[in-house]
Amino acid sequence: MKRSIRSDLAPAPIGPYSQAIESGGIIYVSGQIPIDPKINELVKGGIREQTERVMENLKAVLAQSGASMEDVVMTFVYLIDLNDFQGYNEVYEKYFKEPPARVTVQVSALPRGARVELAAIAHKS
């Protein structure tokens, strides 16, 4: 059995998908971009500010499912410029006591002009 997860503290989906789906204690979080859910706008600033917002959006979706950042086992990171890798990592590492497995790739574009998108898989402890 699966259930859809929806948090008002993260941006509403901009297409036909759920913020996350939980099935069998596994939470599959859709890609989060740096949209501030209060104003539904892309956050101002560079990769650090955008990464901060993405991580806060991820935390909100996980919390709605009853999970936390400590439950994340895998992340999928999409950057429009791999030169942002260091700045991204500086923020990313602050959110994980023990970093999860990760894939990071450069892409040509992301929704709404974002510099970063992050999807995740978590397992409730």
C-alpha cells in the first residue's frame, strides 16, 4: 500500500506528481527546487541560498511523512553547473550527520530557472 505525502511547508508540485510517496516504510521524495513555499517564488541568491531552500523543502516533506534527514539513504542532485559543486557541498553537509549515498550530475536546465534540484529516498527508522 502506498500513500501520498503533502506538506504546506514545501512548494506545491508544479506538475502531475506528489511531493513524496511512502510505501513499506520507504519515502520517495520528488525533486525539490529552491522555491520558497510562502511566496511560491525562486529564492534570490546563488547556489548556497538555493541549496539551503532545497534542503528546507526536503526536511518539510520528510517531517510530514514522520521521517527526518537522518532517515535519508540516497539523494539525487542535479546542478546546472558543476562549478557550483563546492558551494552546494558546503550547505549539503550541514544537513546530514552521516551523509547518505548520492548521485550528482550536471544538467542543461531545471524548472523555473533553478540552479539545483534534489530528490531523495528515505527509510523510516
